Amino acid sequence: MPLCRLRLNSGRWLAVLSGGLVGSASRAGIDYYLPNEQGAFPVATLLVNLIGSLLLGSYLARRERAATGRWSLQFWAIGVFGSFTTFSAFSLDVVHLLQADRPLAAGGYVTASMVGGLGLALVGQRVGSTLR
């Protein structure tokens, strides 16, 4: 990539980086207060993914109605919410529950994550579209 192009996009990269710092620090804080042992029900991961779904849905709905700059999408959607939520930890948690011979807990976790995440994204979208 040419250096001049990198400089033109540096504002976007900085927005993603700054948002990622906020999101990952928030995620680490929740993990600190809700630690999860391997094979135990992953409350922290479920919580951050559900909260992230709600907030992302709300943000994107509000963004459609507001005149925000591209940096806002980079900071909030990709940086903050992208680093706060985690599909990889969700996947690994399911594997750990299955390895701990807890198939019902794994199925409940998958169901709660998918149905809850989609439902809260929809709620967030509706709430966000009504806010100014």
C-alpha cells in the first residue's frame, strides 16, 4: 500500500483502534467481574454478546437517521462493538461445554445467544429508530 494512501485512511484506522481500546477494555472488565471456568456456563460471554447486539442495533438505526461521519461507524460499530462482542469466545465456550459433557447447557447457550442476540438487535434497532 502506498504511503500516501495509508495517510489518507489513517483517521479511519485511528477511529477503529480507539474504539477497539474502549470495547476490549470494557470486555475485559466484565470478564474480570464474571470469571468463567472452562466447562462452566459462560455468563460473561453471553452477557457481552447480548448487550453488544442491543447496542449495535440501536447505533445502526440511529446512524441511518443522523448525519454522522464515516469515523463514527469505524469507531462505534467496528471498534467498540466489534471488540466488545466475540464470536470466537462463543464458539470455544460451546466446545468447552460439550467437552465437559454438558450438551443441554451447550444447546441452551447456543439458543440463548442466537435468539437473544437477534431479538435484542431488533429491539435495539426499534429503540434506536425512535431516538433523536
